[in-house]
Amino acid sequence: MTGNETSPTASATASSSTTPSAEPDPNANRSTTPGSERFRDYIASGWAPREDVIPAPREQAPFAASRRAKLSAAYPGTHLVIPAGELKQRSNDTEYPFRAHSAFTWLTGWGSDSEPDAVLVLEPATYGHDATLYFRERAGRDSDEFYANSSIGEFWIGPRPSLAQVAGDLGLATRDLSELSPEDALAAATPLGDDLARDLSEMRLVKDAWEIDQMRQAIAATALGFSDIARVLPSIAGNHRGERLVESAFSSRARLEGNGVGYDTIAASGAHACILHWTDNDGTVSNGDLILIDAGVELDSYYTADITRTIPVSGTFTPVQRDVYEAVRAAADAAFAIVKPGIQFKDIHATAMAVIAEKTAAWGMLPVSVEEAILPDNQHHRRYMVHGTSHHLGLDVHDCSQARREMYMDGVLEPGMVFTIEPGLYFQPDDLTVPAEFRGIGVRIEDDILVTATGAENLSAAIPRTADEVEAWVRPATAARAAALKKNRR
């Protein structure tokens, strides 16, 4: 059961009158919870006492406190309101799974277990700010909410925390949402101001030690998901809508290891790999094709990986597929080689694009020389890679997106920054500027990179990257599949 199937006082009877009603009864076609006083008294009685165990602060609590202090220092004397957000309707009386606003999560440490409509208020104090977290506490079992409210009643969604439990868990003062002032409630119902959203994005550009550990865990979980795909890929070949079987293999791992996927998985086989945001995933996965998989596990803390691998369905690249794949890898490796504190973020993209220009020129695809192609007013090679090479990564898959350009694209790298390197080549099936044997091939390789004090670390390097590694990754499952089919034919 989902949605508001019940109401404490709703009537299921329909009028026999032919006179149209101005407002149809929304509960007329639903089963209802009894609304009698006798029922209310009975359902409120006979419950064992609750043991309200107060947890020790969770691991991220002191890091969240440090982040609040950083925000407080940037806004002395300013009253600040940061909402978690509310449930969003999916259809009729069903909602999308709730996900708190990333700024709220960063400042509180509350992730997938956070409460809809919660609000963090920072009130100016003698020294900095006093932080208070407001949310709707669970109702007592003598309340209609307990058994009749399908959105927040514990009969419907399970146990909810008390104010005292959350205070201990997050190391924050808590108050019931009913005590939030009308002014703060109004502020919570509107988007964050431009300056505050910008500053919070910029503060998140450099990850703290706990965040970096979360990124490592998200990437490790994502690696397991890619291994699941490599293991089942041969058995998926030829299946109608096989792309969705690939997607579901990863999604199962994401739900097992974390909160779910960090974004809609791209499982793009054959020419679908040339569509940058292909998420329909309704195509057949055929032997002889490449399949491009762009996927990431989001942990319960909301930190997400973002990784892409391109795999030959048969277990072996064709010569042309291998040439394209290794060209993309050369661009990724060249970009990674320059990463260190002090360079500009945009230099990563320029370095990768120089390789893409060289490779496409060598294949005879460009109407001008490499030197001419890379001029700002030309960029002929970008026909085959229209997207950027890198974006910051963390709580959001495209993290810190409201930072100013001078802090982001033109910004200087610092230790603790985490971002992607993801060059690609996409030769559309109807692109007459490329030789016929290249058409319909799409390749992207994406890794998650940490800037260190002396250089960089590829956090996802353990997931096979070279053409030889990728083939060795898939071949055991391909061989096992072939052996099983041969045995079944006997």
C-alpha cells in the first residue's frame, strides 16, 4: 500500500443524489480508518513503553559543526535559515523518495535518514551563531497521526526519531517544527538566497577528511556494481531491452551498498553510446557492440561516485573500437598527469582536448590542422566531444555548481578537491565527416580524482581502464556463458 489510503473520519459512502457536488469527496473511493471514539481509544492503548535510547554523536557530527562555524564566520550577525526541503508529489497521492537539500546535509550531517520539512536555523549569538534543528517529532500513540497519517504516521512509514535522539545523534539542539517562527517558516519555503547558495557551494569545493573517506566508500561500492555488470553482461547479450538488465544489475548493488544510485544510470549499447544522456535504457545489448555505462552509488550520507566504463559486449574490442577506446584513455591519462595544486581547473579540459584534436586529425576527420582546430574560435574536434572534461563531485554528482566561475572553472586546484576526468569520443551513426567504420561508436572513460598535497590520486583506478584490462575483466564470464550454451546444445 502507498499514499493516503485512509483518513480518520472519512466516509466511504457515496451519495445517491444526481445533483453534482461542487467538491468531490477525495476519500469516496478509498478504504478508510475507523473514526469512532471507541476505535481511537482502543488503538491508543496496549502499547509497550518506548525506550528512548540517546545515541552518541555520529562520526560526521564534529565535521558538520566545523562547517557551521565556517559559515558563521562568513555571515557574522546574520540570521540564517537552511531548509531540508519537502516531499515532492510523483502522482496523485504518491511521493518521490525524499532527499534533503545538499547544503542542509553538509551543515547537519543528516543524510538519507533526515526528516522532510526539517529546518536548520543559525541565530546570531555573542560568539558566532547558535544552531537549532527544527523538525516534526513523532506523534504519540494516542494521536490520530500515529495510525492515520500515511505520510508521517509510524503505522505507515515505521519508527521516527525523537527530538532528544536526533540532538544526541547530530550534536545539535533540536526543537519541534511547530515552534519555528512564521518568518523562518516563510524563509524555509523559498530557495536559498543567491549569495548564500553561492558561498555554500564554494565552501564545499574542498572536502574534509570525512568527506574524502565517504568518496572512497562510494567509489568502492560503485566498483562492486561494475563488477556485477561485467559478470552478467554475456548472459544479457541479445535480450530485448538488455540495457535495462544492465541498469538493474547496478541498481541492485546501489541499494544494497548505499541509498541508491546517485543519478540516473546510463546503459547505452551500440549507437546509443553516442547520446550523452541516454537514460531510456530500452535497447538491445548485442554482441559486437560496445556498451557505455555511466553510474555511481550514492551512500546513505548522500556522497556519490560518478564513473564511466565502456565495455565490448563480446569480451573483445574490434580494431577500430580499440583505437577509439585507447584514444580516449590517452586523453584521460594526459589530463590526469597535469593535476596538482596550483594549476587552473580549466587546464584539465584543455589538456584532454589537445589529445582529442590530435587523434581525430590523425584519422582524417578534421578539415584543418590540429593547431588551427584548437584555436578558441574553431574547435572542430569538439564536434566529437561536446561536453566538458571535468566537474566537481561530492554530495551532488555535479557538485558546487553555484560557485562563481573564478572559483570553479577558472579556480586554482587545492588539496582535498574531488572531481571527474571524463573525456569521450562520440561518432554519430549518420555523421558523414567520419569514416564509415567509426560511425555508431561512442566511448567515454570517467574516473574520480582527488587532489593531494603533491599531485593527484585516481580514486577509481582499481576499476579496469585499459583495453586489455577491460577485455580480461569480461572474458571469464564470456567463456563461462559460451561453455554453458555449448553444454545445453548437446
